Amino acid sequence: MSDQQFDVIVIGAGPAGYVAAIRAAQLGLKTACVDDFTGKDGKQALGGTCLNVGCIPSKALLDSSRQFWNISHNFPVHGISVEGAKVDLGTFIGRKDKIVKQFTGGIGQLFKANKVTAFYGKGKLLKGNQVEVTGKDGSKQTLSATNVILASGSVPIELPFAKFDGKAIVDNAGALDFTEVPKRLGVIGAGVIGLELGSVWKRMGADVTVLEALPDFLGAADADVAKIALKEFTKQGLAIKLGAKVSKAEVKKDGVHLTYSDKDGEQQLVVDKLLVAVGRRAYTDGLLAADTGVKLDERGRIVVDEHNHTGVDGVWAIGDAVRGPMLAHKGSEEGVAVAEWIAGKAGHINLDTVPWVIYTEPEIAWAGKTEKQLKDEGVPYKIGTFPFAAIGRAVAMNEAIGQVKMLAHAETDRILGVHMVGPGVSELIAECVVAMEFKGSSEDLARIVHAHPTLSEAVHEAALSVDKRAIHKGN
Ligand code: FAD
Ligand code: AMP
């Protein structure tokens, strides 16, 4: 096999693509991965959106900002007072950059260890499973493979009246790199990204206003969870305006002048920085030659079947570029499954049990169906709930907010959905995903020993509550 001939070429080294490449190489396939992301140091940075400007840096800033917020909002409850606490923003952002560098560099090392060949440049699928790679200097080379996996990810949606300028109007990448805390921060879109990054800057001292066009808060989440979360975020001082559709954003000397309409008519708001977080779109610009036969759907996503196959011989697609939730772990699991299918093994991906997590304070996490979905589908169900207010560990932590809500089939007791808002629920959801993947019932979780005192007791008690036998609350 020549240097330019591979068993598998992956285009995109985000959590979908790099995982697919590593798994393919583990299975003995000669693998290349082409990616064009440039890091803050001007060099190739593997890991895609997630590692560079998404999951990892946002969690780094969420954690730092939480430490700062705790000093004024949580320490006093414990009898601890700290006078004159300050944040050095250079260190705050620098810590995040160091973490990003550590993880993007780590992918390079994993590629070396697994003998994945990395190419730095823009990959374009040509007919006949060839991939043209255009380097940053404009040089071109053509690679070929038996199988090509498209993992080109997604990019932020830009509003035509609020174009990103990287200074006053920013996307997620810009909001991870402010050089000073904005006095007034406007956020368009109360989705996961808007809420997480809005929380970061609120905790750092900004006045944050979130404008959301839809009348309901977090429509994708269970309504009870969304209600509790909205109440808590509002208590923290996040001004969340629902039914507020932004139509204009003008950058002037004194800030960004926003025009939006709500039930009372047209409103104005002036902010120093504006984060536009109205969703992301599959990114396929320049990815496909005209004659490849790979199709895009009405939302610009690469069309695939349930095995992530595009219908073109040897061409697969995974991650944010295809249907399904735009989440890193969903893309990674698709990557593993496709590599295994290519190697003739039994790959597996179940989109019905992909967990969702929002890393706000309190955290939000869910898997499976919401109560509304079950009602709409006419599925008979039972509900079990348990509040963190009755969990000793949560009270000891001074974080006794929120609840676990479990939905089980009324006849079979099979767990259909679990919805949580509260401390540590990003970790607690894993137990429920395991139970659901094993087609478990609420009775199964109710009969399993959970350590005391832990937050996981809320899951146990919610499972008991499905059958009206929770111990530490009235049923
Ligand atoms: P991407 O990560 O977007 O990677 C695609 C890569 O392909 C990029 O490096 C891109 O430059 C490269 N590329 C594209 N086209 C080409 C081409 N033609 N040639 C060469 N290279 C190309 N998800 C979670 O699960 N948990 C979180 O906590 C979370 N937090 C987030 C926070 C923020 C602020 C954002 C923006 C997103 C977050 N996400 C989170 C979503 C997550 O980042 C995405 O779901 C995930 O990155 C998608 O992975 P991917 O591999 O499909 O694509
Ligand atoms: P998500 O797709 O989860 O990132 O959420 C993006 C949110 O932005 C959605 O809830 C949209 O309703 C909201 N949105 C989109 N356009 C506008 C707009 N012009 N004004 C206010 N909110 C918007």
C-alpha cells in the first residue's frame, strides 16, 4: 500500500472523527485523519469544536467561575468569609487554554501510539473514495481509501442582522476568550450554549440578559425540570426573557443596540457584548465534490441510514454533520460503531439512550422520553420523583436544589425516561442510562443498594417512588 493509500480516511478530528480513527486503527486498519482546525498558537489542533472551543474549555470556565461565585454565595453559609476576592482574568483564561492544549496535544499522541496518520488541511471527498487535501499553504495532495468517514462537525448559526465580528458580537469561541468581564452581556438563545456561557459571565460579575424567541424555557427538556431550572437561574440573577424575538443588532460606540419584540411590543436593550447562541448547523462547506453522490437533507446534514452509511459505497458519516443530537459522546459512539462495521464487527449505537447534560448550576441531565412525549405518543406511564432537599448529602453540601423524576411504563415498569435537575446530576444520569440500555425497570433500580449518604440516593428513592414506596418522603 502506498503512502497515499489507506483502508480508512476520516475527514474531521472532532470527538466523532478522532475516535473513529483510533478505533479503526485498533482494528488493524491503515487509517488517516484529515483536519484543518488551527489552535490559538497558530498550529494544527486536533479535537475539533469539542476540545478547542466547546465542551472542554466551557467546562474549564464553568468550574473557575463557580469557585469565584462560591466565595460570595456559598462560603458565608459555611461560616467562611473572604474579603476582597478578585479574579485575574489572564490566569482564568490561561488555565482554560492550558487544558485545551493538554487535550488537543493528547489526541496527537494517541494518533502516534495507534499509528493514525494525521494530515493538516481541508479534505474534500472526490468520486471513487479519493480525498483531496489542501494544505494551509495551498498545496494539494490526493489520498485514496476503501472507506471514507465524513466527520466535519458543525459551526454556529449566524443571524443575518447580527454578524459575528469577534469583538462586540461573538459566537461560542469569542465568549470563551473575553479579555475583560463585560459589564452588560446579551445572549440570544436560551439553549445549552447560551445558558452555560451566560452562567460563566454572570458568576464573574456581568449583568446577563438572555433573549429567547420561544415562549417555553428549554423546550427539549422535561417541563418540570425546565420550571425548576428557570426559577434557580432567575434567582442567580440571570435575566431570561422568553418570547423575546431579536430582529436587530447595531454596534455603536456605547455598545450593541438590540431590538426585540415580546408580548408588550418592540423593546430595546443595550449591551457591551453580544453572544449569539441560536444553534449550530452541520458543516459541509467544500467537503463534497459535485459528483460524489452523497446527499444532504433540508437542514444541510449528510443523509445516512441507521448504520451511518451514506448510500455511496464505502462512504460513512458521523457526529454533528448527521441527524441526531449534536453531542460529543453521540458522535464518538457513532465513530466506534462505524469503525467496527467497516472491520466486519457488530457495531452498536442506540440514539434513544443518549444522555443530555447542561452544566449549569444546578446541573440538568436527562435520558429517554419526556412526560410530554409519552403523553403525545399515548404510552401509559407511572412517575416517581424525589427532591434533593430530602437527601442528606445534598443538604450537607448546601446544594439541596432540584429533583430526580423517573418515568416507567405503567404495565411493564420498564424505565422510559429519567429527568434530573440538581447537584451532580451530570454523573447520576449514567446509572439510569445503564439501566435503560439493559432494558431495566424502576424495580431493578429500587432493589439495588446505593451508598449512604450520596446524591445517588435520589435516583434510588425516585425509583422507589414510581411504586409509591419512597422511604424519605410522603408517597
Ligand atoms: P466537531 O467537533 O465540530 O469537529 C469537526 C472537525 O472537522 C473540526 O476540527 C473541523 O475543523 C474539521 N473539519 C470540518 N470540515 C473539514 C474538512 N473539509 N477538512 C478538514 N477538516 C474539516 N457536547 C457535549 O456532548 N458536551 C458538552 O459539554 C458540550 N459543550 C459544548 C459547548 C460549546 C460552547 C459548544 C460550541 C459545543 C458543545 N458541545 C458539547 C457540542 C460538541 O462540541 C459537538 O457535539 C461535537 O464537537 C461534535 O463533534 P464532531 O466530531 O461531529 O464535530
Ligand atoms: P440551541 O439550538 O439549543 O442552541 O438553542 C438556540 C435557541 O435560540 C433556540 O431556543 C431558538 O429559539 C433561539 N433563537 C433563535 N433565533 C432567535 C432570535 N432571533 N431571537 C431570540 N432567540 C432566538
